[in-house]
Amino acid sequence: MGPEAAFYLRQTDREEHSREQPEPSALFVAGDEPEAKRVALELAAELRFRAEDAGSLANAKPLEGMVKVWLALARQHGRTVVFAISDG
């Protein structure tokens, strides 16, 4: 995937982790090319993430900042820390 879409994955055992958490892990996709973003969102959904459209590629930099937060939390709580979105 080129610069058209930013696709953020994190390291975890998806099979084991998906059984442990009530909400699927959120995965944010930012991009300016609709087709590239569509493919990235579909791939994320196939991998059992809650695929979220994070807007334009201009949002990629703030998403990268979220990785720093995740890393800090993972140091405290282990690799299974995830970002999740609650509907309720």
C-alpha cells in the first residue's frame, strides 16, 4: 500500500486475544484515495478488527501519536492492550 492510505496494525495474537475481549480491537484507516481506503478497511474487517474510517491522510500523523500511547500502556499492562470503541 502506498501513501494513499495509512493502515495501522498492532502486534498481538488475534485468535487468542479476540476471545478475551468483549469489544473487537479498533483499527483506524486514514487516506485520500477512496479505493485504497476501501481495500484497507475490508482487510481490517477480515482480520476481525473493528475497522474505522479515520478520514483523510492528514489524520495519519495524529494516529501515529496514538501508537506512543499504546506503547506506554503496553509497557504497563502487556501486549494485549488495545484501542476499542464502545457503542454503548
